[in-house]
Amino acid sequence: MHGTIPELRVLGRKSYGGALLSIMKIDPHAASARAFVRSLNILLKFARLYGYDHVRTIEHLDIAWRELQAAMPPASESGLLLGATGSQLLLDGVPLEGAPAERQFALLLSTAGIASVQFFPAVTHEELRRFARAFPTSKAKPAELVLQLKSALVGVRGVRINEICFIATDARLKDANIAAQLAVASLGDASQDEFKKWLNDPKKLLELIAAAQGSHVEGGNAGAGASATASGLGSVTTVGPGPVLAARGATATGPGVPGTGNPELEFATGPGNDLSPSSRGGDAGGYWIPGGAAVPEGLVPSHSYGRTVAPSEAEMFRILGALTSFGQIASGQGGIAGAGTFQQQIAQLPGTAQATLRQAIAGLAAQTTQTKPDETMLVQLAEHLAIRFALEQFEHGDVKVSAVRQMLDRMNQEIESLRNILGSHENKMTDAGILVESHREILDRQFWAAIPDSGKQSVLLSEDAWCIPPRNVQSYVAGLLEKGNVAEAVNILQNYASCADSEDAEARKKTAAGLSELAGLYSKADPNLLGEALRHVGLRLNIEQEADVQGTVSAAFVRLSQEAASTRSFSAMEQALELLHGVEAQRPGIARTLRGKMGIEERVPDFVDEALRARQVAAGLTGVLKLLPQPAMEQLSARFNRCSQRDDAENIANLAGDLGEEGLQYLRSTMRGGPVTEAVEMAGLLSRLDPQAVEVFLPGRIRDFARSAQDRIVRQISGSGATGRCRILLDILDYVDPLVMPLVIDEIGMSADREALSRLLTIVDGDLPIGSGQYLRVKAVEALGRIPATESIAVLKRIAGGKKVFGWTHSQELRIAALQALEKLDLAWAQEFLPNSGIENEDLALAPLTVFANSKFVRQRRHTRVRLRKPLTAVSTNLKENCRLEIKTASLSGGVATISRHLAPGTQVQLKLQLGLRNLQATALMRDYRAQDMAFEIVDMNLDERTKYRRLLAGKLTRLAPAIEDEAVTAAPPVNPAIAR
């Protein structure tokens, strides 16, 4: 335009009467929508890692599709809107609390210039797949993402991409507002400046109203300065181009409207001319009279704004209609000529309505000296008039708070056309998925700000407290808390929560929505208030019949529960869970949905960890865990199984015991008929808390367990420290896999329980369980050596010293084990027999380690480990793809080796150990990883080859004695010299 260079401007947000406030809105589909956003992000990650044709990517595409269908609001044509602004994702305009991955996804969209992505209800699985595949799997420029999305979505109707748009404007109009620019564009360049003043300057608007008044006076010409009387108003004297204005009950003596610089506009500056709450009342009641004239006869000054001559509700609607007509000029519907229509409508208004309008405009005119007028002036004017009228009606008891909201709603509909003309930018922000404060909320906020503190307190303590917007309640209560008025704040919050029991469905719905927003305030004011609010909402869930109200109440219950969980308010959490149990009895479907959203169960791991670290259970935590037996016992069992020190295990067992019968019942039911994996994990803790239940349920089930599960359950029972663990191990001995039996016998011996003597002696005499071999007899002899019982001595002597015609009755390895046991039970006999036994001192060097009752560790080492200077090589012979092991540390029961390929823990391996020209055979089970190495345990071995293996390790022991790794114990007694030979 006229040779100027257009500039790029991004449209900015300007609010009507205050700063922009973003609020969270309740959406019953929010959880499903958030799940879809997470799944979409994970889908794109999988695509970058594996490609789009990978099975995991395809599987997660199906998951994202199902969650997108669940997130679609019912009976909605707009579907789901996913917006991005900076690093913040927005879901239907509501900010999402995202992890770093979601923030990176938002930055990707924002950098590419994508404002939002719209998913319509008609979206198909194929369209979602095309949308996902448009994202690059490697690094790409943001602009390329936009091009790929546009190309991929050609012909797609279910997904739409909204880009950020920049608008070029004339540089001469960079200081002008949007409405003025639109009007100038319609009227032409010749009248730009004059029209901008009319649209944005309240002083010019006063001139229009004065001209309208002067053109309808009786018996005179306004432009000539004659006097006349308007209907019921008194006289208006025009001096030059404008009227002289004054307040009712006062004489205009000042130079004009303060700060306007226009001496022709005189307006009384008394209290009645200010729109602020502190200015209401005073002798100048806001009525307009001629400058220098007396108060019209019959009019009495009032301390309330226009109370004796206040306009009616119908007249207020006529005022708002006139302002709407003037606002239409900006849309090009009449141009400057539209001002004539506005003047005509003003002139036809009753005198009281004209006075009200002029007073409000003059107040705005006084404010323009400090703030630059813009396109929101007309909207501000309409809002001020609506708020002032509603406030007068409320203060004088004409209407209640609930009726005020309805009145403001009707006025808001009348003002809406003005906003549609002047608020186009807000519409664009809404279309882009950015949350904008609603106009109804603006009116509510302004109305609340105009009420005095005494009136606010009275309303908040009444049964109509639900009518007050939550943000207003929060601001007032927060102010009370800052001043230290905690008791008053608590009373207000208690009264607000009680509105959830109202007989009015609208009141219940508004209260529930408000409680969702005020959850943090309830927790801050008094943690006990959360429980009280939950009680009101939870009881309402059982009996609420209105479907839309039920959804809002459910959302409030979830939000309050989440706040209780995040603030560790255990008493409130306990009440929430108890209320949920009541809901389950009446409405099980709703209860299942709520349980997953409350956020209490997912925080159980944190609660348990905090209690275990502090070594003290927080008040109320036990009650919460009792109501959540499944997650509580799962977490406690997992931590119990991972314990390596006895004190930690005792602490966990004590906490589990505090949960009482509720926790035990869950453990018993899992052991009796739960999934195998869960039963295995619960076995250790249950054997500690209730060993009789394990004795009853486990033997009948363990025979059907896999060998790896049997192996794990035996180690967990052994590490539990339960007094009855020996009896449990004896009961399951005949039902486990033969390769697990040696471990069972070892753990029976480690328990040092005399109850096992009878069965061990039977095994030593050769009565073996089905499927076992001679290796189990050696283990039984070692177990007898750990149990201090004289009953075993005779059998052990017979094994060690029994002879036949040529040689000894029993194998050398069995005799060595028997003599090592006798060194603990009858040392004198062992020392006397040793010289004639045919057993070398070297054979006795690797005796089973002594069990220490005061060990601080849950599990103790069974045999001495020898660190080998040169690794011992072994190879597997039974696998499809055999592997090589370099054994670095070894003992008679196993070792640690570097393995050439990965093997799953529990894998059975047939090992061939290479000793020069000799080979030794052993069967082993692979254990867990330790850094780069993997442990293994020998579960079967020929007895002659075990003797050779023993001598190999004993030879290493002799040369590398300092390298022995002994079990760390507390106050361990000295080792008998005869045993250490």
C-alpha cells in the first residue's frame, strides 16, 4: 500500500478485561487420549529403531489404533486435536504432563511449523498407518517432515495437519489493532484515521452519543448551543460540538473529563463515575444532568449506583444491542454511515439507560490516559455494563448468586456478536488447539472481583457456593491462608465440598468440577479436608443417576485421590480406597475404571521403598497397604527375594506381617492356585509368614513346575529364614526334578534342623528318591555333617571305615565326605582313623563350610571357592550350538566362568572339563550373570571324577591359599585345624 513494504506479524492474544488465564477442563476421555499420545510416541520410536515393517512396530500400531478409537469423544464431529506449542503438547487445548520423550515430540512438531494434528472420528487404521509412516526414521530437516506429511495424507479424510500461518500487514498500520485494520480495509484509505478513532476511542464514542442526544432534544438545535430536555433526564446544554455532562446531585465545575484534554466534555468525577468496586455509592449516583444546572426535580441522590433510576434488564439488553450495532461497522457493514444507526438506537433508549451507558463510557475515557485504547474497548464496555448491573441486582437482594450466573449467561450471548467481530484471533487460537479462557469465565471473574470481601465470604459459606467459579474460590481461600485465617478457609472449603450432596443436578456437577480444580488447595489448607471431600464425592458415586453428572463426579474422585497419593496423605488414600470398595459392590464397572486412574496403586512401590529406607512405617501407610494387598505383597515379595542381608529381610517381613490377614490371604490364594510365576515369587515371603500354608499347597503344585521354577522356589524358601523351612524342603524333595534334588539336600543341611536326620540317614544308606544317583548320597553325607546330632555318627563311621575283601566298601568320594562330617561330630575318632583310612590330607582340604547362625547374610556359601591362576577350560556337549567356558573361580559345587555365548539362566549344560590329556564330566545348571561372567552350579557328577576334581582344586588351594574367598560372617568362631587340613 502506497509503496510501503509489508511486514510479517504473528497475531497476539489480547484479553477482555484482564490477563489471559489458561484453565484445565475436565474430559472423561482424557486418560484414553493420553494413552494414545504415549503409544503414538512409542510407535515412532520403534519405527526409528526397527523400521516400520518390524513386528513390534506393527504391533504397537495396532495398540495406538485401539487407544485412538477409545479416546474419540462420543457424538463428536471434531474428534481429537493434538496441538504443540514449543515443548508442550496440548490435547484438545489442555496441556499434557509429558515425559522428556513427549516434550521432544512437541518440539519436533513446533519446529516443523505444525500447530496441531486433527484426528476425526472417521479416521481409519490405514490412515493412521500412513500418518505414522510419514515421520522419518532417520535425522531429517523439519521442513522435510511437513512435506512428507502432506504427501502421505493426500486424499486422507480422517487426519488433518494445521500449520502455523503468518499474515502480512501494512507497515503504516503496525500500531493499529485488528478490528481497526479490518474496518479501514472496508472503508478505504480516505477515512482510515477518523474511523480508527471512532472504533477505539471512548471519547469519540461519547461525542457520538452526545450528538444523538442533541439531535432529539425538544425545541432546540444541539449544534447551535440551545438547551432542551430529554425524556426524564433534565437539560443537556451543548457548547460547540459536544454536551456539558455532570453527575446527578452535583454541579460540574471541572474542566472536563480528567485527562481527556477536551474542555467541551464535562463529567463529574465523583465516586459514582468509577467502575471499580471501591467507587460504588456516594452522592453522585451516576446520573447525568446539564453542566451548571441543579438536580432535576423529583430525583433523589442515592448511595447506590443508580438505584432509584437504574435501568431494567430489558433496557440493559437494548444497550448491549446498540453496542453490537456499532461493532458491526468494523466488519464493513455500512462503514461511517453505520455510526448514524448507532446514534439512532442510542437516542431511542430511555433516559436511565442513556445515563448508565454514558457513565460507563466516561469511566473508560478517564482510563485511556494510562492505557492505549484498542479493539477490545467495545467489549470491555459491554462487559463492565453487564457486571455492574448484575452486581447491583445481587447486592440489593433482587437475585441470588445462581440467578446472577444465568443473567450473565444471557448477557454473554448478547455480547457474543461483538466478540465474533473483534475476537477473530481467539477463534484462530482455538482452531489451532490452544486453550483460551472462555468469555463466560471472563464475566464470572470480573463479577467476582467487584463483590466486596464481606459479600464473598457470605456467598462462599452459603448453599449457593457452587455457583462461584473454582478459580475465584481458590484466589479467595489462598488469600485467607496467606493472612493466617486457616479456620475460615477450612470452613469455606468444607461448605463447598458439601455442595456435592445438593439435590440440584447442576449444583452437583459444578461442585464436582470445582473440586477437581481445587484438589491442591484442599491438600494445602488441611490434609484432612481431602478425606472429607473424597467422602462427599465417593458417597455420591454410589447413588448418582445422571450420566453426565456421574462422569464429572468420577473425575473429581480420581483427581482428589491422585492429590492424596502425590502428597502422601495416607488417611485420605485409605478413605478413598474404602469408598471404592463400596462403589465396587454397587457399580463394579465404574470401580474398575476408577481404580486404574486413581494413582494410588502405581505409587505403592514408592511407598514401600520409603518405609523400608526409613525403617519406620508412616502413619496410615499400613491401612492403605491392607486395602491394596495384591500390589503391596507383590512389591514386598520382590524386595524380600532380592535381599542379601538378614536385617533387610527381617524389616520387609515385619512390614508384611503388619498387613495382617488381608496380605496373608492374597499370598495363600496365589500359592494355592495362582500363576506359576507369581506363586514362585510369593513362596519365600509366605514361608516366612505362614509356613504351614506352604506345606499344604506347594507339594501338590511343584511337580508341575518347570525345573527353573523349582530351582528358584527352593532357593527362596531356603533364604527366607523361616523356622519351618526344613520341613517344607523335606515335603517337596520327592516332587522336584532330580537335578534340583542336590540343591534341596544342601539347603536342608544348611538349616541344621534335626528334623531332617531320619530322611538324610535313609538316603545315605542308599534309599534314594526316584531318578536320583550316588551324587545325592554325597550331598546327604555333607548335610549330616552340618547337623549336630550324635545319631549320625554310627552311620558315618560305617561309611568311612566299611571294608570288603579287597578294599573299601564305599567309593573314595563318599568316604571322604563321611570323614569330613565326622571331624565335626567326633573329632577324636576321625583323627585316630585318618592314618589308616587311605585318605590323604589333601583330600580333606575342601571340606563343606560351617554354617554360622549369626551370619548377617541371607544365604551362606556351602564350599570354599578357589580363584584359579590359569582358567580351566570346559566345553558343553549337549547343546545344539555348544559353547566354551573359561572357568576363573571354582568350588566343589560350581563356579564362575566367561562364556562364549549367552545362555538363559536355568539351562542344563553337560560340561567336559579339559585337564591336560584327561577329561572330567559334570552336569551343571547355569545361574545368573555377574558382570561379564556367568555362574554355574554342579548338580550331578560321577563320584570318581568328583574325587579327581577335588584334588585338582585342592592342589590350586595349596599353591594359592590367599586367593580363597571365604564367606563374610559376623563373630565367626575359629575353624578347627583338623578341618582346614
